Amino acid sequence: MKNAKLKIKQHGVTLVELMVVVALMAIIFIPLVQIFKSFTNAWWAGKARMTVQAEARDAMYWFTKDMKSAYRHGVGNMIRNGGFDTPDSSPAQAPTGWDWIPANSGLPAGIVKISSPSTRGFCIGVSTWTTFSSTFTFQLQPNVDYILTGQITNTNGSQGRIQVTNPAGTTLYASTDTNHLWAGPPAYGWETVTADPNTAVAGTVDAGNSTFRVPSVVSCIIQLSNTAAGTPSIAYFENISVTPRMAVLV
């Protein structure tokens, strides 16, 4: 009988012992599960965030890369010699080698030239009452917030303006006229872009964020104009871009 009791004790587990084992397992494994869950969530969240950021960076990089290469190509097709001449000391005079372009909408013909003066970077000069239209087109996608930026140097009372239009000439988005940036150093600045007050905008404008949207896929061109009132002058344009607005992830 004694041996039988001993055998039962050797092979049996009491309820108290079982509860103790379960409690110990819970103490050990529940925190581990929580830690693993937190780690997994953090890993997936971090991976998703990095993926979104990488895709946004890639999209912006390729968009701007295509814009810049197409822009230079378009200008190169229009400008015959394609050189980088320093503008004349007088902004009212056309430096040697500049190309005359046809009259635009009844306005007198003007001059336009790729230029790289020492005081500015790669830029395009547009004379009084002249509009330069890019020779390439690019597409804007619907429901994307786009930002139009550009640097304008006005000389001798010029009024530079940047417009995003469709090939038919309808303005989708435009900067204001910049008559506040005249000759004299530094005489340049990043233009504040707003909706064109004189032309219907084919899309939605968020003036607070200086962004615009289009309702559907739209083919666009860039137009650079100098709307100075009667004064011979040249407006210089550089660093022009139309890019999607980046969302900041925190």
C-alpha cells in the first residue's frame, strides 16, 4: 500500500502544483508576448513609414529630374546656339547671340535666352511684353497637391510671372506679377505663388498652403512672361519647378 501511494505521488500532479506552474508560465510568457507584439507593430509601422517616405522621395526625384531634363531639352531646341552668354550690363539691351522670338497674341516680338551670369544661376531671360512657352509637356495627376516655385530677378522695372497652363493656353495656376523685384542687388527672391485672379483656375487652389490640384489628368506647359508696362527690360527666371507637396511624417 505504501508503495502504491508513493507511485501515485510520483506520477500525479496536484491542482495546486498545476496552478503554480500555469501562474509561472503566465508571468514569463505574457510579457514576452506583449514585447513581441509591440516590436512587431513598431517594425511594421516603421517599415510602412520608410516605404511611404521612400516612395515619396523617389516620386519627387524622378518628377523633378524629368522636369529639368525636359526643360533644358526644350530650351535647347528653341535657342539655336544654346550658349551661356553673360547678359549685357544694361538690361534694356539684348546681348549678342540672343534669339528673337515671334510676336505673341499681338504683342511685339521679344528676346529670350539661356543665361548664366555670375550673379545668377542657370536662368532664362524674357524681354518686355514677351511670353516664353516651354516646348515640352508634362502631366499633372488628379487629387495631388502641387506646388509651383521659381526664382525671378526683375531688372529695370520688369514684371516676371510664371504660369502653368494647358497647351490651349488656359491657366491652371500662376504666380502674381512681381513688380517689387527691380534692378539693384540682390533684386531677386522666391516668388509667392497665388491663383491667377484674372483667369479661371481649372482645379482647386489651397491659398493657405500655396498648392493647387487638378480634377483629372492634365497635360501642361510652363509659360514665363514679362508684363512690364512699356519699359524695356528683361526678367530672369530660374529654379522653376512643379512638384507634389510632401507630407511630413512624424
